[in-house]
Amino acid sequence: MLIKVRSASQASENEVTPRGLFLSRRSIMAGGAAALALGGTGVVPGPALAAPFQAPLTVSPKDPKMDAQTPMKSATSYNNFYEFGTDKTDPSENAGTLRTRPWEIAVDGDVGKPTTFGIEDLLSFPLEERVYRLRCVEGWSMVIPWVGFPLAELLKRVDPTGNAKYVAFQTLADRSQMPGLKYPVLQWPYVEGLRMDEAMHPLTILAVGMYGETLPNQNGAPVRLVVPWKYGFKSIKSIVRITLTQDQPPTSWNRSQPREYGFYSNVNPEVDHPRWSQATERRVGEFSRRKTLAFNGYGEEVASLYAGMDLRKNY
Ligand SMILES: Nc1nc2c(c(=O)[nH]1)N[C@H]1C(S)=C(S)[C@@H](COP(=O)(O)O)O[C@H]1N2
Ligand SMILES: [Mo]
């Protein structure tokens, strides 16, 4: 696939929204939405969804037909976010109770400089737009223009030590904000993990927006992981902690169904899920199925990370 990611230093100054301008526009809009939404319910809403980013478009899809973007309406109303319920429409209906300000991610573990990043710190990283396929292990997929920055940029700031071999991620788990936590469908909090080289790979991003706007709550606001060559469940939402570790960390779906979900979970049309084939997928909003690509189509960039590994065993 054609991928041309310009680094932030290459982006000319007027392409990147100055942080101050962005923040003030967002808080103005959030204030307006709050005034409207507070009408009687007493629920404090998250920030407005319609806060535009002006990140430069840095990735061009290779095949415009294959990679037509999923309509934003579909990508924000057909979701997996079990903290808000297990039906596809539950997250868009229930995630309004998630409070995304203030928000912090604690980064700790095998690092020289453990650091807590506030959401404003995260928004001050140079943001890029990345159009990625997202392939759910259930057999559906979407093409989403994310707004975010490489996870590697965050990790570099905390000085990983030589012991750091893996990166563990954790989602918020607050019953007062997340109605799905009362159901033991998974062990809460939702946790995920990557090997250090996967985490440092330039395709791996922390997303803070999509479709040029602030990330909607149902899509993992205010900050989520996106790892495009792995099944969607690796892309953990609403992250509050990132811990660098020496040992492979537990992951939610592996812990819940070890026979069905492994640690790596690379998209692999040749390895069937025990209960269904992974050879094809249906784009949300389309009717016919298309072939699933090895590594979700990102093999050129990432296959070398797995040289010498048996990917049938390490599923
Ligand atoms: N915390 C958390 N993260 C999560 C999930 C979840 O239930 N909880 N679901 C995962 C799954 S199975 C998929 S397919 C993607 C879906 O992302 P989307 O709803 O933005 O398309 O989020 C992943 N991240
Ligand atoms: Mo998924």
C-alpha cells in the first residue's frame, strides 16, 4: 500500500493548528454543547464531538475503491466498547456518560522518566491524519481517517529502559460512567498489550480524533490505540495507563477465551477463528464480502517484525 507519512517536522507551520487556537475553539464548542445538554438530566456531558482538527492529510489510500472511507455515521453508531454494553448500538447510545475531561494517562514501569500526561499534553503532540482499515475479528471492517500521533513519540519521552520488552495498556474502569461494567462479560478493566517493536512501529498511533473531529466517546475518547495490522480488539479505547514491562502482559480477550484469541492477533486470512473463517470480511455499510488481506494489507510495513515466528502458533 502507498503510505506517505510526513513527520511533523516536515509539515509546514500553517498546516498544523496552533494548540492555543485548537483548544480555545474546542472549549467554546464544548461549553455550548454543555449548556444545551444539561437541560434537566443533570448528566455532565463530555466535550462536543464537532471540534474540528486541521491536521494535514498525510496518507493516501492505495486503491480508492477498496479504501473508500466508511461513512462517519456508520463508524460512530456500529461499535464494540463493552464497557457501555455488548450490542453494536450500545456504545453510541450509552457512552454519553463518559467524562473525558479532565483525563490523564499515567506512563510507568520500565522507564527512566515515569510521566503522567494530561489530555492537553497529548493534544500538543503534532497531530496527523491517518486513513487506516480496521478489521474486527468478528468479520466486519471499516476504513477510518484517524487523527493522532505515533505511540513511539510518547514512549520516547519516558525513556524506556533496556528491560522494557512489552507495553501494557489499560482502559478506564468506572462503574459510575460505564454501565457495562456491571456485567462480567470481561474482567475489568479492559487491558491490552504489544511487543515493544510493535508499539514503536510508525504505523501504531494514539488517536485523539477521527474524520477531522474530536474522538466520539463511543470510539474511545479521549485517546485510544490504533494498530491497523491487528484485529480491532487490540486497539484499546479510553486509555488511562500505559506500563512498560519485561514480561508479556495479560490481554482481555486472551484471558477470556485463550483458545480463540492470542497475544499477537495479527489479521491472518489463513488462520480461522475456531468458530468461523477469517478469509473474508464485510465492510460496514456494504453488502458483499471481500477478501481479508494478510496483516490487513500492511504486510509490506510489518511482516518483518514476525520473521522466523510461526504465526499459526502465535495467533
Ligand atoms: N476498552 C475497550 N476497547 C476496545 C473494545 C472494548 O470493548 N473495550 N472493543 C475492541 C474491538 S473488539 C474493536 S473491533 C474495536 C472497535 O473500534 P470502533 O468501535 O471504534 O470501530 O475497539 C476495540 N477496543
Ligand atoms: Mo472486534
